[in-house]
Amino acid sequence: MTVDQYKEKIECALDSCFRLSEDFPQAGLAQSMRYSLLAGGKRIRPMLVLEFCRISGGDVEKAMPVACAIEMLHTYSLIHDDLPCMDNDGLRRGRPTNHVIYGECTAVLAGDTLQAEAFGTILRSGLPAERRARCAEILAGAAGIDGMCGGQYLDMSWEGRSLTEEELTDINARKTGALLVAACQMGVAAAGGTEKMIEAAGSFGAALGMAFQIRDDMLDVLSTDEELGKPVGSDARDSKNTYMVLMGKEGCEKTIDRLTAAAKDVLKEAFEDTAFLCSLADSLASRNK
């Protein structure tokens, strides 16, 4: 399956979520959730779930709820990241951020609800019980204190001082990398794959996540608002620690190349059909938005 074919299937599945009629008391909350959930994006995380499920011998259609779930959780994180108390951004994916349209209270609740529904979507899926439980366990670990939320806390707590490369990597491995690792591992878990596959998928996700974040830091300096769909230059304006500050453009490019090569190499340890994932890693390494 191609990237475009995966995206089409994912968009269709996401569009079926949270369709409340206007006479429902919570319809406004559902509209806020759908506004951000259906705002587009690369859909990398659900795509990784589906592809890792496929190459682990699983049924891609049965894994679709798991793919939707991780996109719900990712969307919740974006809504909350954009809030005035966090990054205070007014633009996301080329559109006004959720709180700009629906207000802060509804935006907070939309994020909260998307997080809860992510786990509900997994646990209500048609996968065998042990696979549902494993997927939910992986996602909880990636989202919690040792994962994305913990990384966000470190990012906020360490603002205003210069960080070492190790400290910056600790933040980003949690804030960005954890969900990418989870996406890869959840795909294997949905297929009932082996622990060797889970481990290799996690290593791929970790390397991909770090390369992804470094490329993000580069784009915040080198891209434009129109190309990126969100404000650029915010890292420098807010005096944030980034890989561009630590490594410079050339250092970032070399590190991305090294991480991408490592990500592709680790796949060979447990999987045979890796062409799609290798191509995806290469495209993310050179992306311009």
C-alpha cells in the first residue's frame, strides 16, 4: 500500500469518529474534537501502526481502531501544546488553533476527551483481548510521566537555561519520540507479533523520532509560515533550546542521516518486507514541512 492509500483509509476512519447530531448537549465538544482531529497532517503515527501490523503478519483493517487511537492521543497533545499556558500558538496545520476557535475551556476538554477516547477506541476494538490490553499498555506508557507528558513537563521546567545535548535529547525522546515508538510497537502488538519484533519496532521508532525532531528544529529556522502551516521562528523568539542551536545546520543534517540509516538497519533484524518503512524514513528525513 502507498502513503496516499494509507492516508485515505485513515482519513475515512477518523471522519467516522464523534459524529454527534446538533441536538446532542455535547455536540459543541464533539465539533471541537473533530476540528483538530480532521485538520489534516501527515498521519505518520497511524500509518506506522498499520504498516507494522502488516509486516508482522496481522490484519490491517482490524488494526484501524488502534491507528485512530494514537492519532486521537497525538491530536490531544497538539491542542494542549497550543494553549496560552503552554506554547500559546495561534496557528496549527494552516488553521487557527482549537482554543482560538472554541475557547480555552472547550479546547482543554476536547484534548481531555480525545485522550480518554483513544484508550476506549482500542479497548472496544475487535482485536483479541490480550492484543487490546498490550496496545493500551504501550500507549499509556508513551503518554504518561515517563513519556510525552513527562517530556512536556521537562521542556517547560528547563526553559530559560542552556541545555546539554543529553538533556535536550531526554526531553525530545519523551515529548516527540515516545508516541512514534508506541505507534510502531502497537502495530506489532495488534498483529500478535513476537517480542523480537516489538523490540526492533521500538528501536526504529526511537531513531525515526529523534531524526524527526531534529528536522523540526531545522524547519523552524529555515521554513516559512506558509510552508509549515504554523508559525516559524518561535524557538528563537522564545529562546528555546534546539538542535540547531547545539549542532548548527550541518551537524543536524549529518545526525539526521546517521539516525535514518540506523532506523533502516534495525528493521532487518526482525522483518523481511521493509521497503515502505525505509522509504518513509528517507522522506521524513528530507521533508520541508
